[in-house]
Amino acid sequence: MASNAAFAEVANLAGDPGRAGMLHALMDGRALTATELARVAGITPQTASGHLARLSTGGLVTVQKQGRHRYHRLASPAVARMLESIMQVAAGSAPRRKAFVGPRDLALRAARTCYDHLAGHLGVALADALVANGQIELTSDAGIVTGKGAALFDRLGIELDATFDKKGSGKRKGRMLCRPCLDWSERRPHLAGQVGRALCRHCFTAGWIKHVDGTRAVSITAKGQRNFRDVFGIR
């Protein structure tokens, strides 16, 4: 169990507005430079560099050097889950008042990436469809892919066997094969874990969705509209 001091340090790291802005920008799973993160957070590059050094030391961000550039990512899916949970609590504690919701907010609620998997209305609809079709089974904190689901993923070219050990014990390596992740805007679970990550990658690779510049929102292409309807029954 983490000590009170470690808990307080993580909370402090995530609680600064500048650092929170940069962490939020990294929630789409992509690697960004300090300059890009400074622009997103509305702070100077020098301030951003100091914040990123603290985030790296605190284990919330990792740094990858490539040539002259240094790219920053969230350190792990656990960090992404923590941030998503904070956003959920923050959304629930916000003052209840009517306000104009701009296009970017609507886009984030419709479809976005949550670190390496899909979230928003699209992510929740995919999870609902897979459960309704008997392709996955979810509990409050875990999930499995059924034979029906394995056939579907095989048809899509998504391999799941690599998540099991080679001794045939049935134990899974690394991340959980399938896990619900409570969506901060829909307040219902979307799909995380190995299956959520693989499905998200497939949607990008197949051209069903694409990134929206400057945000972690994604847009659904015409091809995606057809396939989400035909493959999953989502309209």
C-alpha cells in the first residue's frame, strides 16, 4: 500500500493546473514535446520543462529521446485510469448550472481516446454492443471474451492469443484481457485492457476513425459509420 507521503505527492503532481493540462493532453496516448505541451497548457516552455521533470521523477510521465527531440507519454495505463477517474469526480462535483457547450466539448463526449482505448459515446456503445451480442462478458472490474467474441476479433484480424501464457494455464500476462473503464462523460463503462487497445488500433488502422487536431477527440469516417453499423450494430 502506498504511504501517505507518496499519495500526497502524486495528488500534488496531478493537482497543479499547468501539469493537469499537460497530463490531460497526453490522455490520447500520443507522445508530445515540451513545446507542444506548453502550448496546450498555456504556459511557457521553460515552465513546462520544469513541470515535466517533476512528472517524470514522480512516475507519471516517461520521456523518450529521438534525435534532438524529447517526447513525453503517460507512464502507464494506471496513470490514465487515475486521470479518467479524477475527471469523473470533477464532472460530478461541478456546479449544476446551464452553460453553452462548445463544439470541442461535444466532440469529446461523442468519441475520444482514453489513453489507448476508445471512450465517449462511441466507446460505451461499442462495449454495450459487444455485451449485448454475447461477444464479451463484463463484471464490475474484469471481463472475458467469449467464443463468439473471439470469432469476431479473428474476423477483424485482431489477435488475442498473445495475451495468454504459452504454458496453457489460462493465466494472462501483463494487462487484463478485457476490463471495464468508467467513462467520465457517459458515466457508464467503455472497454479497456488488451481488447480495448486492440480494437482502438484497428479502428484507426482500418480508417474507421481519425484524430481531431489539437484534442483527443476522434471523428468517425463514412467508412466507420458503415462498419460500426454492419459489424457491431451501432447506429
